[in-house]
Amino acid sequence: MDVKVQQKIPITDLTDAKSNTAASSKCENCEGSKCCQYTTVSIDTPRSIRDFDNLIWHVSHINTHVFKDPDGWYLLFYTQCQHLSANGNCNIYLQRPFVCREHDNDHCEYDLDMRAGSELYFIDYDELNSYCANRFKKWHKRFEKL
């Protein structure tokens, strides 16, 4: 069975004339295709004990993190794109989704990792639980009414 693999076309070949060399160089020099290793989902700003307890459930799942940056709160799922080849190229580059085409690498993981670029970042139950215990006086009493 012959498998046809598309070659990754340099970003400068598919963008308009105002694209700069520094931006395309970032993608070409990025080891592991960092932006293809996760997906994020915007969530409502958690405010209540119940909201944060729901986030505790999320981060209790392996490779699921939650963070806050200047744009808001997000769930982050570390899971590699199924179309990423072993050498870091996109196997569906010409047919990639709009979110991939519109990805802006002005401020990307090549420059600063996700945790360092976030105001708040939680990788697991223990980190978020500790934060919540400091934020809410009654955090540890939330189960008493059940």
C-alpha cells in the first residue's frame, strides 16, 4: 500500500507579501511543532466554589490543565494532532483547518512556554486545590452540606 505524504510547505509560500521572515523562521526552527501538541477551549471565568470544584475535576484528568491569561480562562488538553508527522511536518498542510491557517506566532510557545506566559496555571488536582484553599475560606467545608 502506497501512502502519499504531503511535504510541509514553508509558511512564506502561503502567506501574503507582508509576512515577515522572523515569523516563518520561528515555525521552521520550532522543534516538536509546539503549537500542534495541544488544544485549548475558552471557559467562563470561574467565580464560585462550585466553579472551581468543576475545574478540579478537569485537571484530575491526565494531560488536562487550566490557565488564565490576559484573554481569559482556558482548559488546555495536551494531545498531539493526529496529522503531525514524525519529523514535525503537517501531513494535511494544504487542507489544514482555518484555526491552523490563522495561527499567529507573534506570541507563541517558541518564545515562551504556556505556563510562563500565563497569569495562573494549574497542572493537577494538588496545585488547583492549594490555590482554592487560599482563595476560599470555606473551600475544605464544601462537602459538608452533601
